Amino acid sequence: MQAVILTGLPFLVINGQSALRFDIPTLKLHFFGSLIWMREFYLILAASLFLLLFIGFVTIIFGRVWCGWLCPQTVLLDLSENIAGGEKNRKPFQKLILIPLSALVAITMIWYFVPPAETFRTLFAEPTVTAFFIVLWLLVYLELAFLGRGFCTSICPYSMLQNVLFDKETLVIEYDATRDATCMKCDACVEVCPVGIDIKKGLSSACIACAECIDACRTMTKKKNIPPFPNYKGRIIRPKTFWLGGATTLAAIALIALLLSRPPVDFLLIRDNASLPPGLNRYSFTIHNNGGDKLTLELSSSDTGVTLIGEHSLTVEPFSALHGTILVKSTGKLEKLHLGISGNGIVIIREAGFL
Ligand code: SF4
Ligand code: SF4
């Protein structure tokens, strides 16, 4: 299911744009119908704060639940095991089966930066896209065919971080050593473990909490009507759950409030330091259209005796920015210029110095 969502998400179009895509040439993020510009750094900070708290909350309380159940890497490895058999006993020809899967993963990753239709058009026509695709394809293939779960235990930075965040009540999967005498030593738990752990030997930092060993053991122990030997251990409801969960919720609310309070259009104005005759000033402006509708706007000033010289009927395409300059002439004494944009129900007035 997760693989279908990750592959299908770039095809979901909201307000004429991909639901989730970072556009590298313009440095803007299309995020489920809204647009985030790189200059809106406060949103990136708020999102980073939320993510850090969320990761801390999930890891401290639920342990490696992300690794075992949600991580795209785990999903991909499970998928490759379904297609090409388990990592341990894979034959060379089975590794070849992973080549098309790796290509699909590589192209899906590109779709999060280049729209799918454009990717298909430019894949073998533009050297940059082609090079990215081939390098990604190769890396994904090497990872799926040769590194496998070794990535989780030796490279993944989140995996390293978990050892620091865990406390003695974090949810983990542990073998019940107090019942060791009744364990059948059938090693079904070891055979199914995707990272090759023998859980009977105690907790291991390589365990991804996938719970496969519990299910395998249960098939053996249910014949004797006893609970499986490996099982979840830890406490979910405790003071940390509330304060960490509360802080994460507050960060999420703050992020949503910031996103919702963003104006649909932004207008930036600065006076240029150009040597011009007295009474004449030049201004640079940028209009950011954060919405999915084309805007037709009029640039004007309410100041007396002011004339605008230059194009002041403006069209701003959806999800884009328009940069321009305008000359302003004043016949009277003017200290501050008030320049505004209006149209499509929008009125924004900015103030700038006038010399
Ligand atoms: S599967 Fe269960 S019974 Fe078999 S060795 Fe593992 S812990 Fe013991
Ligand atoms: S020890 Fe159990 S829970 Fe941990 S990775 Fe192996 S099978 Fe999954």
C-alpha cells in the first residue's frame, strides 16, 4: 500500500501542480495545493521543528516502529524479497529481477523533482535528467541487490540516533528469558528475522521491530497454548508520552496555522539606487502568486502628483513569481511612495522611500 502511495503521489495533481514536488530551478515546494518559496524560511524552520519533535516522540515511545512498519526502505526491501526471494538465499538470476524494480524506484524519485510527464519527455533527451536517472538506478540496484538490510544496521543515520533516544520504557521486542527453559529452540524466530538476529541472545540495536519473530514463534507456541517467547516490552502511556506528544501537537498546530495564514499573493517593493534626475525614482518589485489561478493585476499609486512610467497592467501565472521595475515621477514633494497592486479581489499597498 505504501509503495503504491509513494509511486502514485507524483501523479496526483492539485491546483494544476503535483501534490508534492520540489522544483529545483525555481527553488519552490509544491505542497498539496499550496506553494512554499525558499524565502519563506520560517515555514521550513517550523516544519523542521515539528519533524524533530515527531521523530523524538515516535522513537522514545514506540522505539523502532518506523523502521519495521513505515520506512520506505523497509517497504522496498519487503517488496524486493517478494519479487526476488529472501536476501540470504538469493540466486544471481534473482538479483537480475531487481533491475526493473530499481529503475521504477529511480524514476519515482525523479518524479518528486520533475513532473512525471516532463520526466518521460526528457528522460533520454536531456543529459542532466538522463545522468541522474542512471546514477540513481545504479545506486538503488546496488542497495537492493547487495546491501539490503545492511543499510538499516550500518548506514542509516536514524538507526544510529535511536540508540541515543531510547530509554528503559521504550517499546522494544524482547525475548522472555525467564521462560527460556520451555523454549523449543526450533529457531523459527531466527529464520524469519530479516536482519539475521537471534532474539534469544538478547536485545540488539540492529532489530527493526518488524515483529516477524513474534509471529513465527506464535505458530510454534500456539500448539502448546502458551504465549510466544519474543514479545513487545515497554510502556506507551507514561508522563513522557503526554509532554512529548503535547509538544509535537503544538508544533503541528503552529505549522498548520502558519500555512493557513499565508497570503495568497505577496508583493515586495524596494527602491533602486539608480542615478536619475530629481523627482524620478526607480523601483524593483516582485509579486508572488501562491495560488493556482492566473492573476491580472494593476500597479498604481494613490499619492498626489505621482505618475508611473512603465508597464503597470500585470499578469502573474499560477504558482509563479513576477519580477519587474517601474519608474515613478512626482511633480510635488514626496517623502514616501505608496505603491500598490489591485485586481482579482486583491489589494496590497507597500511603502518605500522617495528621493
Ligand atoms: S521460535 Fe519461539 S520457540 Fe522457536 S526458538 Fe524462537 S523463541 Fe524459541
Ligand atoms: S528480532 Fe524480531 S523484531 Fe527484530 S528484526 Fe528480527 S524478526 Fe524483526
